[in-house]
Amino acid sequence: MNFGIINFFDSLDVISNRFWDFIAFRTTKRYNVLKIKSLTPNYYDKDTILIHSMMQIVVDYVEIELSYNCECKNKFRKIFNSFPFIIRPESRCQKCSIKYINKYIEEFGNTDDGCSKRWCKAYSEILSVYLWWKKDYPKRKSPEETYQYGKFLLTSRQYSKTYFAKKHKRLIDLMQELELKYKDEESKMMNKIIEYRDYLWT
């Protein structure tokens, strides 16, 4: 009899959890919706959306998911984590995540365990993509800005037609070359994400 009562209340608990999950996944915890924080509201071509969405996934994985693997000294974060799941704010900690990755690689990088070695390699590559996106990518100047293309067009009247055509072609070639360099760099980072996508979980 007591066993039956326990099963009954366990079933109620499961039903209750599923109900609140149903509500949460359609309101405050919409995991099927990716918020791309690096893009402001505007129209974007699909290639731009693609790289920004992939990088956002990496950023969310590093700053949110991995940060739960280590102790965070932020008092507000600890308070927020005590909230019920449905109203718990999104909590990020870049410092905690990077600390966790470096500590994991330090502890298991020289182990004979194949699984740990694969995780160390994955963490290392994922972190390299993350740091590239957060530090290197924002510093890049557009090809037009790099070669002052706009300034050249504004002062074009002072040049002869022959010189302008020659200079203009040279600038176009340089800008296309830099754009291809950027694209190759982006593709390399995106390929890393694809290669290690099986490790984007905690």
C-alpha cells in the first residue's frame, strides 16, 4: 500500500516537472531559438547569418554551459542559480569557463586515457575559436577601410583618368585579396566548430 502511494506521488512529481518544462520551453527557456547577440536588427545575407549563428553557439557554450563546471565567486550568480528553472536568468561567466578549460587541459592533457585526450583537444580548439571571435574578429577592418577606398573616390577628381583607372583597379584587387583572406580565416574557424561539434555539451 505504501509502495503504491509513493509511486503515485512520484508520478505526480514527474507530471508536474513535464508541465513546467512544457511552459518554460515555450516562454522563458526557448532553446529552439538562437539569439545572435553580435548582429543588430537589420537585413543580413545568409553567409553573414551563418557565421554569426555558429559563433553564437560557441559563445553560449563557453560562457554559459562550461561556467557551471567551476565555482563562481559572483554572489549575484549564485543567487540567480537558486531561482526556479522557469524564471532563472541566463548566467554567463567568461572567466570561470576559461579557467575550467585550462585546468582540465592541465590535469588531463598528459594522461593515457584516450577519451580525456580527445576532450583536451576539443576544449583547446573550441577555446581558440572563442578567443578569435571575441578578440581578433572585432579588430578586423573592412577592406574598404583598410585601403581607404572611400577617401580615394572622394579625391578622384584630382587624378587623371589613366592614373585613376590604374589606381582604382589596384585598390579593387587589394580589397578582394583581403576579403578572400578573411573568408579563408572564417571558414577555418567554422570548420573547427563542425569538427568538434560532438563536444559542445556538458
